[in-house]
Amino acid sequence: MEAPQHEERRTQVRGAKFRALVLDATIARIAEAGIDHVRFADVADKAGVHEASLYRRWKTVPRLLIDALLTRTQAEVPIPDTGSVRRDLKMFTTDLARFAQTPIGTALIRFTVASDNAPDIESSRREFWMQRLSAAEEIIERGKKRGEVDPGADARLVVLTLGGLIHLHVTHLGTGIPTTLPGQAVALILPGITPS
Amino acid sequence: MEAPQHEERRTQVRGAKFRALVLDATIARIAEAGIDHVRFADVADKAGVHEASLYRRWKTVPRLLIDALLTRTQAEVPIPDTGSVRRDLKMFTTDLARFAQTPIGTALIRFTVASDNAPDIESSRREFWMQRLSAAEEIIERGKKRGEVDPGADARLVVLTLGGLIHLHVTHLGTGIPTTLPGQAVALILPGITPS
């Protein structure tokens, strides 16, 4: 009678709950130790799971890092699809600014700064960025299909410009981001991508 | 006969040449050790001058850091004044992109990332940024006077947007900056500040 129940609980912990526990522990370790000092053993300790189960599921630390960073960022800064480019860009930039100013968001931004990381960490960092950029570029691509955005507009440039502005506040200015900034930034850029 | 000559040489070395030697050594130490690990003793060693002369001239390390960072950045990324906002912004962004990709420029950008620096270092970092921003904003303010730029345009927002885009490439993308990027970025933003 005991064995199946125990087995059932283990199955549960190896599913969505196991993944969430481990990804949360990974984010916490990035914030504590820096992205180039995350080890399976420390994450396993923090999550209260066996280290071997991390090896089985993610194989390498960089794969775990990407999964954790993408999952957290997608949850905190979703890519909106409201039917209006202006509204989508403003929501995206506002969410990014809010997340960037939370302790975990600031830590992620500062600890994902490119540096002399090991090559596998560097490639994880880049994969994270490429996935996030491509997702956000959809806002512009959908605007092109609706005729709101000039077909020649550079979607990546728009996303990098808004993202760079928010990141700069966190990485270099070290000051709060004014709540009016996202709206002003979108208003600055929109005329440059509106069909003439 | 010896004494006056020697005195004359010392005076020279305590003037412009002394300052240049020390500032170069300071930049080199920032790049080597990080901005929060620069000490008068190491800078003096590297510059081949007496540590006491650094105390006399700059009083504190943060004051030396600001002087070195501002001097180097002003030399590498001057604020142009060609009579055209488009040309000024493109030159400024192009110079910034070029400098950001030199080893010393990359080091400066990465090592001036806000972090848990000592309070006096943090205030130096901020003073550096405020001085650079104010200088670059002149491009926009001059454009307003010439009627090229909408009087309501936010000069700081324009400078932060262009600067953020360049910085993001160095801090987070870790990729080369395409040579076409400065021109495209300026073209993206100009319609948003042009008088309607």
C-alpha cells in the first residue's frame, strides 16, 4: 500500500513540479553566485533533489541555465499580442522595465553580461538572447502583416533599441527607470517604422 | 647647475605629461583589475611616478577614476558639431561603436557596469555618466535652436537610446556591431524628433 503512493509522489516530483523546483533553484544560484559559478550539486542541494536527476534531465549545466533563464524571462516578460504594435511594444517595454528592477531581474541582467565565460556558457548566453530576440521580433512582424509597420522596418533593430535602453539603466546608470520611459521610448521609435 | 635642470624636468613631468602618464596607467589598471580594484600604489608603479604625487593631485581614487574615464572617452568619442543633427548623431554613434569594440573600450564598458561597488566608486560612476550624457545632449539642443529638432524632444532619451543600443551589443550580445548599425539607428529615431 505504501510503495505505490510513494512511487506516485516521486513521479509527480519528477514532472512539472520537479522542473519548477530545479529551475527556481537555478535562478537563485545565478543571482547568488554568478552565471559562471552554477554547479549541478549546488542547484540540487537548493532544490532538495538528487544531483543525478539533474544530469539525467539537462545533461549539461549550460542547458539547465538556458532553460531556467528562458522560462523565468518568458513568465515575467511575455510577448504581448493585442493587435496593436504601439500597445504591444509599450506592454513589452513596461514589463521589461518592471522585471529589470526586481532584485532577480537586476541580477539576471548583470550576471548575463558577456565576459570571459567558458565557451559553453557563452554559447548558452547567446542562445538565450537569440531566442528572446526572435520572440519579441514577432511584435513587429505581425504589425507588418496588419499594415501598421513599414515592410522594410528592421524588427531586430527595434527590439534591440528598446531593450538596450532598459538594460542601460540597469547596467550603467544604476538609477530607477521612470514609469513614463517605456511610453516615451515607443513614441520616439514608432514614427521611424510607420509606413509613409 | 644640476639642480635647476632637474627641477625643470620634475616640473614638466608634474604638468601635462605627468597627468597623461597617470591617466593612461589608471585606464590600464581598470582594464586589468576592474574598476573597484584600482589603487594609487598600483597606478603609481605603472606610471613610474611617486604614489604621494597622486594623493596630492587627485586626493581620492574615485576622483582619479573619473578624470581618467572622462578624458579617455572624450578623446575617443568626441561630441561632434557639424551643423546637422543627423550627421552629428551618426558620427557620435559611429565613434561610440568603434570605441566600444576596441579592447580598452570593451573593458571600460564592462567594468563600469553598476554593481555592489563601494559608495564612492558608485558616485564616481554616476558622475561620469551624467557628464557624458549632458555633453551628448548638446547635439539635440543645438538641433532645437536650428529648428531641426522638435522643441519638445527629450534630448536625454535620444542619447540613452543610441547609447543603450551600442552598449547592449557589448554587454549582452557579445557580437560585433555591424558597420551599418549607427546609420540605421539614427534613421529609426530621427522621424520621432523631427518637427511635424
